[in-house]
Amino acid sequence: MNPTFRLVLKSGPNSGQTCELGTTDTIIGRDINANFVINDPEVSRRHARLYLQGANYVIEDLGSTNGTVVNGQRLAGPYILSPGEQITLGEHTQVLFEKVILDPDATLASLRPIEPVSQPEPLPSVVPAQAESIYEPVTTAKEPVSTLDEEFVGRVPEKPRAGKPARKKKTSSLVVILIVVVVVLACGCIAFAIFDALDLYCEIPGVMNLLIPGACPP
């Protein structure tokens, strides 16, 4: 299983485009004769070059206008790439350098015929006669009805008896005081009316002159 390397266009025109890398140089650019053509005005005609050096791939900028950036760092010379590193050309074009491992066993395994799945054996059906013997009816004894329940069968329960009316609360002391005050005032009004009707003001001159000086002769 020998790993191979490729470039994958992640963003920009024709996103998803790939380019398999070989032993020869790979030119990235806008020129139609480039090995990896990217039709972006920010990409130069011959923008960058990838070449194999030992077991590693090296990228270098070919004097492009907008430069070549790897992992956020602009290239100032050749750079050895590692799988998974991001190459940015211009501002919007991003290319991923990745390693692909081909497994020949995976291809052979996919060509094997698929064996049919065995169907489960159906469960034996239950014979009606046996089913009747298995599921025997269960008889339950009826509970006897008490004589108390029989007395109320079909009868409407009587209305509950009315309870005794609650006793009235005793008159509060405040009400009693008000009643006494009203009675005293009523008696005073009656006495004053009698006193005024009989003209008894001067019958007691000392008291009247004490209240109104000179009201009654001495």
C-alpha cells in the first residue's frame, strides 16, 4: 500500500476539483497549460510549483502577483508540505494538500457476492384443541351481598337531616353602650320639652342665673 498525494480545491472556482501528484513537477495557475488550472483572476498564470524531493513534496511561489500562503504564512522560498496543510492563492482560493492511501483489499472485498440471508423458521402454529386445554376458563366465586346492601337496593337515600341552627351571638358590649346612650338622650330631650312647656326656667333662679346671668329676677 503506497500512499499517493493530491491537491483538492476547497474554495474558489470549480470547488472540489482534484489533482493527483506524480514524480514530475505540478504547475498551479490560471494558464490552460498548467497541471492544476484554477480560473481565478487573483491567481497568476503560473502561480506556484510543486515538485518531489526525496519522499516529500515541496512548494514554491513562481513570482505571483498575490503570493502563495501556507497555513497563514506567506512563502519567501521553497517549503516542504505536510499532509493536511492549507495552501491559499490570492484571497479566496484555498487548496488542501492531502495524502491518500489505497487499500487493494477493500476493492476485492467489495466484489465478493453477498450471501442471501437465511430466513428464520416459522413458529409452529398452536392446535385449537391444545389451545383450549392450555387456557382453561377460570371461575371466580361471587361474593355474597350483605343484608345491609340489600336493604338499600333500588332506594333513593333520604335527605340528610337539617342540623340545629347556630345560636345567635350575644350582643356585643358596644351595642349595649350605644343603646344606653340613646335612652339617656331620649330621656333628656323629653325632660327638656316638659321643662320648656311649663316655663319652669325661673322656678330655680339660682341655677338659671348661674347659667344665664340676669335671666330671672332675684
